[in-house]
Amino acid sequence: MPGSSPAQATNRSTLLGGAAILLWSTTIAFSRSLTEQLGTFSAAALIYCLAGIFGLVYVAVWGGGLRQLTRLPGAYLFGCGGLFVAYMVCLYGAIGLAATRTQVLVIGLINYLWPGLSLVFSIPLLGRKAKPFLPVGIAVALAGIWLATNNGTDLTLAHMFTEPSARLPYSLAFIAAICWGLYSNLSRRWAANNDIGAVPLFLAASGLMLGIFRIFTPEQANWSLEAGAALVYMALFPAMLAYVLWDIAVRKGEIILVASLSYLTPLLSTLVSSMVLKVTPGPGLWFGALLVMCGAVICKASLANP
């Protein structure tokens, strides 16, 4: 915005990251609901193809034209683009392969390791300096995520590695968390000085890749008005809008604060998932909420600008 100070622009970008986190809190629940109705790769391909088309139309009409995307650094386009696509494929593969809706909550837990990984990766990738109590903050936040997502069920850490039906989806969720932690930092490193990001292009590429997986995966879609409405919602908000806002936040905002705030996502996501998927949360949810917020504060305080 003309006349804004750098500090004001940074604060606005950071707030956009917070808005993205709120939108993302609905992703796991609606994604699972859609994959159950349309099939894993069918639902994911439709969501991200639509989101990519919406985003590219916006850039073409109101964002200065698609030519702007060709001027972005190659490392950002191909490096961050590859991580973005890998994240989507792994996450939706994990959600679709979950044997039960309870396992979906555990997948959410593993996926939400990415905020802590983002903070850890910011040390070598962005030159952040860590204080000795960074591991404490990460441990506290992860304990909160575990409690909030476990919800008092009998799932244990050992179960995550010994249950045959859980190995592949849980492994994919962990790879997804690593990909997004790297993406969040490398976007800042490679494209911080650019006024536009390539998220619409990344979304379209993700949709195409998921569509290729769909070709080789037999699935049966059961369409309904509810499924159509959920598909449009997912494409416009948690997909297109949230990722665009996050891209701005990690390139222009206070990335440590944005990453720390993202620790709230598991709590919000668990609440939404519990309502949409009809999985009753246990008392661990409330203890987890307190630990998540405390961990976010500790992590924010433990990293400083280089």
C-alpha cells in the first residue's frame, strides 16, 4: 500500500499468515469428507486444478499478467514448486489411505510437525540464531499437538510404527511436514524481494500431478450437492486463498511469528475435524491447547534475527 512503512507492511503480511492458518484449520476435515465421496486423487486433483485456475485468472486479470510469473527466480519456481507439489501429493495420499477417521486425526498431528520444522530449518536456511531453550519450546508445542490430536484414544507412539494400516499414511504425512517446513523457509530465501508469488502456478501443477495419479488409481465418485459445495469451498478458500496469503506471509512477514502462530492450527483443525467427521475429542484436547499456546510463545522468544 502506498505510504506504508516497512514495519506496517511486515505486520500486514504477518496477519495474512494468521488468516491462512484459520482457513487451513478446515482442510483435514473437508479433505477427508471429499475423499470419502469422490476418491482420494479425484478429490485432490479437482480441488487444486480449480484453485490453480482461479488463481491464474486472478493474476492474469488483476495481478499484472501471467508474464510476471516468468520473471520469478528459477530456484523459487522449480525448488519451491517441487516441494509444494510433493507436499500436496503426500498429504492427500496420507488422508486417503487412512483406514479410519481416527487415524486422520493422527495424520493431522504428524502433518502439523511442520511449524516446529520451519523454525528449526530457519536456522541453517535463513541464518536465524537460536537460544538454548528452542528445543524446550518445540517439545512443549509437540506435546500439546499430541494431546490435542490424540483426544484420549488408545493410540500410542508405538502404534504409529507397528500398525500395518498406519505405516504408509503416517510416513507420507511426515514427509509432507518436512516438505512444507522447507518450502516456508526457501520461499523467504529465494523470493523475499518479489512482489508476486507463484502459488497459483504451484496449485495448478499440484492438481495436474494428482490427476496423473488418478489415471492409474481406480476410484468411484459419488457426487452430491454437499460434495459439490465442499469442493468449491476447498478450492477457493483453504486451497487458493490460504496458500496465497501464506506465500505473502513467509516472503514478506515476520516468519518466526507466523511459524509460531501456526502451532494453533492443530487445535483449530481438531475442533473442526471433530465436528465434521463426528469424532468425539477427549479431555486431552484442552490440556493440549494450553501446551500449544505456551510452546508457541517459547519458540517465538527463542529465535532472533541474525
